[in-house]
Amino acid sequence: MSRIITDCSLKLQSTQQLAEYITKLAISVNGQVAAASAGGEVLVDSQLLLEDCEQSIDVLEFSSDGNFLAAAGQSGKIYIWQIKATTAPELIETIDLKNNWLEHLQWNGNLLAFSWQGYTQVREFPSKKIITTLEHKDSNILAMAWRPPLFKELSLLADKIIKIYDSDNWDDEPITLYIEAVPVGLAWSNDGRYLAVNRLDKSVSLFEWGNTDPWLLHGFLGKVRQMTFSASREPILAMATINQIVTWKRSKKAGEGWLATMLQAKEQDNIEALAFAPNSEILASVSENGILALWFKGRLIGQVQADAGLSCLAWLSNSKAIVTGGQDGSLNIWKVIQSGKGFA
């Protein structure tokens, strides 16, 4: 039995300001909010961990237990902080990869995977031990992700190929999946059953675990820029291109594949980010013209206009608030107030 959501209102709860465009947001399991900027700032709650260094921070992620925070970007340096309950975050390691612009890192428990030119490395913290170094000098890594829910496999997206490594046997040959067009990024469903890869040819390859022959999702106005899965038992795949949002759900009828629902996002100009609420099918989106919108079952249920264009978003783990990052450096927390009727 679930409550039927008919409407949501969004109320600005708090705001902070960074000097530059906010590039990334991260939320810890303990509810701490981290933000990074194009000017090299890193903020956790109200504390500035990195000052403006004029070199963009492009990746930012808490470990799953909330004990560590990693940040990296244009400078080629990875900063690792240990997060403590009673004292300020402590910078415990700076990995200098010599001006190699870092765009990909992923935590798996206390293991941190990151890529730079020709290599992917996995290190354990706080010991700083190197677990493995994978060489791929013939291709650039375009995206990486640990496969949920056990996070036993590490998937690396390169030029028209995905390699999936078993963390119990790093020296074994990886599972290899091939992409017919130039790929851009990847996303796993929360149950690890589906892997979506968006491509430059305005399509998405969607693999099912154990099957190397993907579905091809297409018919978009432009290149798919954002993808995210819901955490529901039958996962929904949401994707955005320009001002178009499409959700896909696998049909229960044999042979029908995945069915699309178009969301009417006409007022949103260039959708910058999408995210489902934790353990919910409520979808949030933010756009370049400053609109934060909420969707449920294909219908717009709430919307608010920010003072400046928005660049990123993240849900708090209780699904009762959304954090947005602005192109003007504003960091806003919006309270989500749901209304509904009856049960379904």
C-alpha cells in the first residue's frame, strides 16, 4: 500500500554562497552536504576545506559509510579527507598525478578507484595501500562505476568498449561489452541488473547482466546528457537531452522490451541534472534557466524558479529535502512538502 502523491511544494530552507559555478554535490549517509566549484573550492556543511585555487574540482564523493570524502579535478590532485563526528574533517592524503585532469573516481567501502591517462588504480584508506593498477594505454577512460548491490565488480567505459573487472581476481580477464557508437557515460541500476550507456549518436545501449546483446533506446532530440535509475523493484531509467526528459520501464509482456514515457518539460531550458529520491519514484530535475522540477509517474507535481541557472542537484537521504548548486555559486537546500490522498 502506497500513498498517492498529488502535489509537492518546494520551500527554500537555507542558502550558502561559493565564489564560482558549482560543479558537483555529494551527500553523506550521515546527511552532510558537500559542494565543489569551478574555482577549486570544496565546502562541507558550512566549512570550507579547499579555498579558491582557480582550478576546477570536477569529481566529489563520500565513501558509503561517510567516513571519507574525495575530490579531484583540473589540477591533477586527489584530496582525501577523513570525516569525524566530533572534529573538523582531516586531510589525510593528497595524490598528485602531475596535471592529469581527473574526471572519474568512485568509492567502494574504503576502496577508492580513480583513473588518469593510461591507468586506473584502486587504493584502500586509511592505510593508503595500492590494491591494483590497471593499464589501458590504448584508450581513455570515459566513465567508471562499481556494480551494485555488492560492489564486487568495477566497470570502466573506454572507446566503444566496457571492461568489467572482478575485485576478487584483478588479474583475470575482464568481462568485455562492445558499443557500436562512441559512448559518453554509464549508469547501473541499483540492483545491478541493468547497465545503461549513453552514446553520441542520440541513443542509449541498455545491457542486462549476463547478456552481451543490448537493447537500443533511441528517438531523442539530441545527445543524452543525463541518466539515472530509480531504486524501485522494477527500475525506471530516466534520461534527459536538451529540454526533453524521457523515462523508460521494462514491459511485463514478453518481447515488448522497454516502453518510453515523455515528460513535458517545455519550460526547462537545457536540463543539467536528474535524480530520483532515495527509495522513491519521485524524479527531480534542474535546468540552465533555474527551474527545479519534481515529477511522479510521468506528471509534473512541483516546480520552483531559482534566482540563477542551476547546474546540479542531490537528494538528502530522507527524501525530505533537495540540494541544488547554482551557476552563480549559490548552494540552496529546498524542503519538499508532499500532499496526497488515499492509498494505492
